[in-house]
Amino acid sequence: MPTTTPSSQDMILQLQGVHTHIGEYHILQGVDLCVPRGELTVLLGRNGAGKTTTLRTIMGLWKASAGSIRFHQKEISQLATADIANAEIAYVPENMSVFSDLSVKENLTLAARRPSFDSTRLQWIFALFPALEKFWNTPAGHLSGGQKQMLSIARALIEPRQLILIDEPTKGLAPAIIQSMISAFQELKNSQTSVLLVEQNFNFVRQLGDSVAVLEDGRVVHTGRMCALAEDEELQHKLLGLSLAAHQ
């Protein structure tokens, strides 16, 4: 049976020939990347390949020096970061972006567009991350690393988003917390939210990833289904220099 190639209309995000310079450094060197609508796409690559730069370029935190970034077929590469966020794209950086002196409630209030929470959505977030309800009035600086990461993701989810960019959500977390994250991300996928995820934990991406792209030296060198890469150790070694099963 022939394989059906998704059309551009099936893609919520498309990068074509994207270059990014940071000072004198040419980091992204012609990135071509598509994120299918309603799927979790994993962005893999060795250290320094350009994964975080790709996310930051999509969000306009670093401007593309060439190429096209289209969200719902609309060019966004030259928009301000605030305008990109208002287009219902959220970004969760690697450094657990929370305000330590503010409570969980206050952190989420700042991330919300309205003065009051949508109660249904807030209960959905509590179901994803029960610790946030427990520590509702606790300063974020008193939370554990895993709880801060949950709050960082919740800040991106407090308003409905069509696309979420997430950079290494499990980095430094204990296995039990990672398992809770897997359950939360499965629920997020069930909501049909599109996700572009940078992650090094293979067990995490193997369970959650639908499609995958591999970056090398600022270019995408492989795209495909995550399940196919997970089953092909030879391809893993070729693309990443290691067996993903041994790198959890």
C-alpha cells in the first residue's frame, strides 16, 4: 500500500531554508522542518546541533536571517515575539521559566490573558499536575525541580494554545517525576494540541513522539516517524552516534 504524503495543509508549522546568525556564529544553516497538526514532533540532535536555536528562532527571540517560518500558512519569521505568542504559540524554555518570589497562583495569573481563570481549564491543568493545586499559594521558589517544571508547562497551557514548543522538560528530573510528565503529555496529546519537543530522554520520546526530525550542524538530516527510528539502532548510531535505548 502506498504511503500518503501529508499536504502543507496538514502542517501547523513549516520552516523552509531557515538560517539564524547569533553574532558571528552561523547556527542554523538552512533548516527545513514540518510539524504535523495535532501531533507531537520530536527534535533530536547532538549537543550544539541547533535544537534550542530552532525553538528560539520560531518564537522570534532570535530572528531568522533567511528563510521562511509559516504558522497556519502565515509568515511569522519577522513578527515580534509577543505577536507570535498572541497567535497561540507557547514556548517552555529549558531553564524552568517561573517567578520564584510569586506563588503558583500568581505565576499562572501573569501567564493568563484574562484577569480570572477559566475554571474548566484550570481543573484540567490540576488533573495534569496535581502538585500545583496542592501548592497553589506557595512561592514557586519553594517548589522542587519537577514541580517548577510542571508550573513552567502549566504557564504555557493556562490559555488554549495551538502549538507548544518545549525544550527538554525532563532534564534533571527524577524517574518518578518523568513518569508523571509522560502521563501529562499523553493527556496533552489527547487534547489535539500540536507539540514540538526537544528532549534527550529516549523512554520519554519513544512513548510520546509521533514524528521526529534530527538536526546536525544546523540542518535537518532526517525526518520520519518516531516509532521507526526507535526500532532502528543502526540508524540511531548513524544519526546520533549512540543507541537511544542506552541513553535514557
